[in-house]
Amino acid sequence: MGSDILNTDKQIENIIKNTNHKNANKINWTKVWSKKYPVLNTYKDKVDVSKYSNEINKLLTMLEKDYNYNKLDAMLVLKDILANVWKNNNKKYNWSKNDK
């Protein structure tokens, strides 16, 4: 299993290395991920997206001001923080057992 993970890591690294903003922006990431996570197709009809967007924009602005990040760096840092929060909660609550 360990070598499978290393091969997958290398494949993902190669995809990232060969992806630029121009072609990444052409991909409908919601559509792609919603095949695995259908909630991505339905949440916009249920969730007050503007409420969460406003809060996320506040966090992005704080990162830009507090650490002098440009918009892209602020987004990447916030995204990484969110991923780490998810990982820590996943370990704590073992949510991965429900992974599809």
C-alpha cells in the first residue's frame, strides 16, 4: 500500500506541475468533485452562500492586511488552514469512515 500512495503522490505532483492558472480556470471543479460528493450540486439551493462568502472575504482581507499577502497567497493560506482544520477534526471524529 505504501508504494501505491507514493505513486499516487507522484501522479498528483505531476498533474499540479503541469497545470497552470489558464487551464485550471477552464475546469468546473464543482462539477468534477460533485461526482464524488453530490452535496456540491445541491448546497447552493439550501445554504446562504452570501453569508459565508462575506465571512470568508473578511478572513482573506485580514490575511492580506496582517501578513501583507497578495490575494492569491491569502487564499492559499486560508485554504491550507481549512484543510488542516478538516484533517484535525477528521482524526478526532473519524469522519473518513464515511468517505465515499
